[in-house]
Amino acid sequence: MRGGVFIGIDWFTDLHDAFQNKPDDTEMIDDRTFIFHSGYFNGLGTMHFFDRSQVEALLLKFEILEFSKKVVTQHIPEKNVWSTWNFVVRKPDRR
């Protein structure tokens, strides 16, 4: 659909604790893609952690309306850093 809007919410960044502190039994698919066999992402399948340039490269053909990184630090029961990308893009109205 021309002019359609896509909203990306909580695309994990490379600052996320799960990327920075992977359990020893984590299976590496490539340098940013993993299958976790323990921890928070255990059993969820393949997980990818994006850096900014990867997200921007995927959005090249879209008009970026909003682009942000959300970083949340949990302190209790243990310290964890959750870092995600959020964005809103529009498909160009080309005829």
C-alpha cells in the first residue's frame, strides 16, 4: 500500500544485557544473531540485536518519521539493561 505506515517497537539493540552478557550455552548464528538455551530468551527462537546502522539500512526506502533508542535499567531484583529501537516509517507514495 502506498503511503502505508510501519511501526517498529522494541527491536533489541547491541547495548541490551542479553547481547553484552550472553550465557555460555548461547548458540551463535552470526555476530548479532543467537539462539539462547538459558536465561530470559531461552526457548524464544532466534534473536537478533541491531546496531543503529543495521536498522537505518533496512529503512532506506522509507521516510523516517520517528527514530529512537529506549534504554531501561532494572535495579531490583538484579541489575539489567534493556535497550531497544523504536521507529515509525512511511512507505513513499510513488506512482
